[in-house]
Amino acid sequence: MVIHARACCDTEQVMNPARKRTIRLTVALSAAVLLAVALVYTSLSASSEARSPSELATAKPGVSYQVTGKVVDDSVRKTSDGVDFRIRDRAGSASVPVSYSGAIPDPFREGREVIINVRKQGPMFVGERDSLVTKCPSKFTEDKTQKT
């Protein structure tokens, strides 16, 4: 009885190992590029520009806005749910009333710069829960009271 060995090239083709590595590298790099593009897209689309209180004069009810400004002196009132206060423009006098419930950062106080997500409800802006962020004063601004 004679056993014939099949030639490997008759039914299957053998892939060159160098070509196999090149294909794997191309697939891996393509996947990495797609993931990087998706990450950049989601990062940029999720961000929103912070508005000043004077820009909220034309705010639409129910739409969420991120507002930044300084807490007006003598405007902070503690409530059972949180705090009510007014935010004004950094360099101006335009201000808006904000009612906020949620975690209040320790450095929150009058005159401090804050960022908060708000929605207009009637004449008041209601802060989204746990969105209040207090900015620390800059260490690099010149103190005009110091004499050199």
C-alpha cells in the first residue's frame, strides 16, 4: 500500500511570515488611530464655553449654561437645600441670581470666582447639583498694596 503525501501548496497557501507581521501591524495601527480620533472627538464635543452673567440676559429657559464670574458681596444666603447668591461679571457690574443645592466647596465665599452649570427657571438661575467649582485666586497677580 502506497501512501501519498499531499503537497502543502495544493489546497492551502502558506502566508509569508513577514507579510503576516505587516498585516497585523497595519490592523493594530488602524485601530489605535480610530480610538485616538474617537477620544479627541468626544473630548471636544463634550466641552462648552463658559459664559459671563451679562451674556445670560438672553438665556432660554430650560437650556443648560456654564457661567463663570465672581460671587457678589453680601449676596450669599444659606437655605435649607443649599445656598442662594448672585454672580457678577469679573470686570463689570451685571449679575444674575443663582439658587444652588449640592456640595458647597470649602473656599466658596463672597468675592471668590466660581464656575457653575445653571438652567434658567423664571427670573432665577438654578444650579445643577454638584456643579459648583470655586476658582482659587491666582498667586501670580500683582498685589498693588505691596511696595517694592
